[in-house]
Amino acid sequence: MKSKLDRLPRQDLIFLPTPLVALERLSAVLRGPRLFIKRDDLTGLGLGGNKTRKLEFLLGEAISQGCDCVITGGAMQSNHCRQTAAAAAAVGLGCHLALGGEEPGSVNGNLLLDRLFGAVVYWCGPDRKGERIPRIAQDLHAQGHKPYIIPYGGSDPVGAMGFVAAIGELKEQLACLEIEPDAVVFASSSGGTQAGMVVGMDLCDLDLPVIGIGVDKGEAGDLPYETWLATLAGQLASRLGMPERYTEARFDVRKGYVGGGYGVVGDLEREAISLAARHEGVLLDPVYTGRAMGGLIDLIRKGEFDRTKTVVFWHTGGTPALFAYAGDLMVGR
Ligand SMILES: *Cc1c(COP(=O)(O)O)cnc(C)c1O
């Protein structure tokens, strides 16, 4: 089954493996479990992040189909769109981005990088989840292009395969470091990361709980989020010829940390970002990893992970957005 994964079209984009290192000072400050961090903020291309793992498979597919450009969409400060723009530039494909909001007066953070990578940006107002992609695709077809559509967050059975593969990488690192963690914790939003990890655990025979910290309101379109995760996991397993079937119960998503909503920075994120920065020199981001670490810190304080436990925090990237949220991060300083 592993070889089925190895035979899928894949475009090399990442410096692998990303580091897995201990966070001893943060563990001590929190009087909590042994903490390790998986540094997918260091995937390398275009300032890094988890979407690059998905893009290896998505662009592999786009290239094998002979497409000349890609289209995707997201929020104005989308990390996924920025990494897509970088990846497209790296392989010589055009890149079209459907971004939420109206054109701002100044460019910053991920949006600045989208521009530098040469992406064409379409401003889509309230549609921040790629709703306008089909229309852009139609126009590009009419102009004689052959676009490859990458859905919101790159979370389809092609892109999510990147996180199935990532678990094989993690397994080797855990064996090298001789650690057996009690959980992997990370930011969960469009689902490809979580669905891919769960399927990857089954493919690799790794019995390691996968805990997503929900960063957005808990649904995917008109589906409850867990239903979407089970669907996506089922599609991944069937592409790999695995016998597993997935139900909602297999997906642990903690939804109590969305505060003021997607992308709204609060004390939870500010504290987590500050602790990781001051005690480890590690940068988290305001929208995803700051919230996920804030959630993990809360679980530690509530006793879910005591000093006898070991937890891997999967850093999914997003740090370029720090600069766009400077005002929110400096509150109370
Ligand atoms: C997209 C993203 C996530 C969430 O990953 P999904 O596969 O969409 O659930 C987490 N962290 C960062 C920094 C992201 O950009």
C-alpha cells in the first residue's frame, strides 16, 4: 500500500524531513508534558507551511495533466494562497488567486508575497473560501488556458495525500529520537491536514491520537466538520487501496478556541505567541498556530497532559501573517 502512495504524481518542493525538536524550556514554564515541535514552518519554499506538503501532490497532478496555470482561493492573508503562488512560480505555472475582501490600501504579510511571486489576484468580497474559482476557471478556459483547480486549503483527496506521507516521515523521526508521544496537536481548518494524518497513522500502523484545534467555526460548507473529515479520509484510503472505513468518531476536533472567530486575535493567541517566542525563540502565527498552541496550553492547564506525557505540536506555518497583525499582537504591551 505504501508503494501506491509512492507512485502518485508528486512535484518535489520541500526540504524533507522538517525538523522534530524538543521544546524543553516551554515544557518547564508550563510545568507540563514533554513537548516536541514538528517544524513545518520550515518546509522551505516561499517562507514555508503545511500547504506545501499538499502542493507537492497537487502540482504533481497539475503537471501530469498538462495544465498551464493553477487557481485557488482563500482569505486575504491566506497562507495556502501564498504557498500556492510560490510553488507555481517554482515550477513555471501561472497562478490565479480568489481572495476574500476588497483590495486594501497597502500590501503586507502573505499578500505582499503573493504579489512578489507574480500571482494574479481577484478580490471577492465576502467569498473567502474560493467560491469564485469556477467563474475564474471559465474565463481562463475561454482565453485558451488549461487551469488546474486547487480547492480551498488544498484539502481534497489529492492534496491531503501530503499529510498521509508526512506521517511516514514522523514515524521515522520518532524512532530515531526513541519517543512514543501520547498525542499530536495542531491547527485544523479545511481538513486536509487532519484527515491526511489520521489515514497516515493507519497506513503506518502508528497508534497515536491526532487532536485538531479548530480555528474556524466547526463546519465545512454545509457539512459538520467531522463529517467532512470522515469523507475526505475515506477518499484518501480508497485511493490507496486501504480497507479502512472512517466515521466522525475517529476525528477529535477541539472547538472551544475560536474566540472572536476566524482570524480574530485574542488573549489566547497573544499569550501562546509570546510564550513560544520568549522561551524558545519560536515564532507562531496569529491565525492558526497561535490559536492551536493556546488550545494546547489550555489542555495542559486542565490536566489532559501532565508531566508524564509527551506531546508533539505540529507547527503548520503561517508566520508571514505576523506582520499583517502587528497591531493586534501589540495590545497591552
Ligand atoms: C491552512 C493552515 C492550517 C490548517 O490546515 P488544514 O489542512 O486547512 O486543516 C493550519 N495552520 C496554518 C498555518 C495553515 O495555513
